[in-house]
Amino acid sequence: MAFVGAVALAAGVASAHPASIAGAVVDVASGGETTLRMRFDVPAFALNETPARIGDGAMRELLTGPVAELERLLADAGMRFVTLTGLEADGVAVPLTLGAFPTSAEVRAAAGDGSAARLPIRLELAAAGRVPAGAGVVTISFPAVLGDVVVTFETPGAEATVFSLRDGERSPEVRLGLLAGVAASTASDREPERAVGGGAARGGETASWARTAWGFVGMGVVHIVPRGPDHVLFVLGLFLLTPAWRPLLGQVTAFTVAHSISLALAHLGVIRPPPAVVEPLIAASIVMVGVENVLGRGGPRRWRPALVFALGLVHGLGFAGVLGELSLPAGMTSAALVGFNVGVEAGQLAVLGGAFALLGPWRERPWYRARIVVPASLLIAAVGAVWTVQRIAG
């Protein structure tokens, strides 16, 4: 019954809406003028809570409560952002000035009917600073309460650089080469250097691609464990009915291939399914797998891989919502998609490995189905049903 308890624990940490990832762009101009733009979960930040942990109820209460309270919290949030965001040049703090922050009117307009608002509500802020002339490197960190942040650095004379940062993590150093006071000495040499050192330039692009992909591997893992209990329950549902590794890995592979396809299509804008449709379908897929486990006494049916593939397409659309609106440079989109998919697969395999370690010795026992498969599958289906209703309701 420990496995059933683990399923219940996973269910209990999920909210009705998917946790969002903040996307930031830091643009350092040749004169040192620096602008910062960020899209983020405004109600969660206003309530000083991480998007992955906050519940819908607190945000809905904020959106439907007195406008004066919303305005107070937004004003406080703006001050917290510029105070806790640490832009540094050569290790020295660069002060930031808040330019634009979502207003109460903008937040309420985005929410529509606050009692049935589609969450998260992501809006944009802007801030500005000035990097000193001659600075060699810049770094940035964001308030830990923002959760995961994907930050893109745009600097003079260089390819855009992308980093995936965890809660409050400081970015690696980004080199600056064409700021005022340095540009004159480097600009005349720029084209010959590129002509002679083309291989080095391509090597730098390759390193940037690999660094971006690796950052998104970690994000993909975290999106499954611990921040994706709906996807965890789906994978556990596959595990419960399939007694052997080979067919189980085939199903998980079908799921991975499917969500990779739909994630890429959605992220590239080929298809644009609304989250109001996708998220209830993901929850309903959990119900479907749980119910089939209870009804399928003879083990997995031949068409189960096809069903898993179809459901994987739906889950991939949910992953696309996680990566949406991150302002990724065109050249880094493929790195983000590859890295994120690898991370998701690694997270799923970690879940399966844990389940096998916990239940492997008993999977062939005569009481295994009655005591483990049926109760856990019913719980999975029940949780999926609750999530389905929550997500349809808003």
C-alpha cells in the first residue's frame, strides 16, 4: 500500500493549472544601455509565491477581491522585482529602474471573469539599467519566488545566449566585446577575424547550442519530477498494467515520440490548441488509463501502444504551454526542444525505475492485481476525474 500512498501524495501536490516558466530577455546595447523584458505569472508573483506551489484559490481571490488590495500588491511586487533582481557587470551591481509593470486594469482585463480566469496570467514588465563602458562580462539573477526563468542575453556583436535558471540561480557569465570604449578597437578587426576564424565562430555557436540544450534537459526532468504529477500519474498508470520491461518501454517510447511531435508543432506555431482544451484532455487521459487498468484483466491490449501514442500527442501540447512565450532566439529553438524532450524522457524513466524498485519483487504474486493494481488505478482515475472537472471549470 506504500505505492498507493505515493500516488496519493503525488496527486495532492498538483494544482488545476500548469505551472508557468518566466521568460526574460536582457538586451545590452553597444553604448551600455541595457533593457530587461520579462513575461511572468503576475498573480503568483504579486502574492509572493512560486508558480509551481501556489493554488488557484489564492489567485482567484486576489483577482476578484478589492482593486485597492490588488494595486497594493502589484506596487509591492514591482519594488521587490527591481530590488531582488541582480544584474552585475564584472561582479559590480548595475542598478535597475522599473519602466513598466502590469497594472491592476491590465491584470483584470487578462483575467476576464476573475472567478473563472484561465490561469496562469502571464504579462510583461520592463526595466532598464546601464552597463559601464569597458565591462567584460555580465550576469543576472532573479527573485527566487519567480521559479524557473529562461533568460536570453542579446549582446553587441555576438549570437544570442540562452540559459535556463532555477529558483534564484545566478546565470553564467556572458562576455561583452563591443561596448562603448572598446568598440573602436575591435570593430575594424571584426570582419577579418570572422573570415579567418570561421571555424571558431561555428564552434562557439555549437557550444551555445549544447549549453542551451543541456539547460533544458534539467528543465524537462523537473517538469516531470517533482512538478508534473499529472504526467507522473499517467506513466504510473502505464506501469501498473504492463508486467514486463520490454512492452512498457515500448509504450513509454511511443508516448515520448508522440509528445515530441506535438510539442514541436505547437511550439513552432503550426498548431495552436487553447490550454482550456488541452489541460482537461490531459486530465481525462489519466482517467482513461486508470479505468482501462481496472477493466483490462488480460493485460495490455494490442492497441494500447496506439492509444498511448495518441494520448502522448495530447500531453505534448501541454508541454508546449510550459515552453510558450519564452522569446527564444530562432537558432536556439531546436536546442530547447531537443533538451526538454530528453529531460522529460529521463524524468519518466526515473519514475518507472522507482516504481520497479518498489514493486518489482511482487509483480508476479497472485495478489498483486487485487491489492496494488486495482486500488492504485482507481485512485489514479479518481484524481484524474477531479482534475478534469477543475480544469473544465476554469
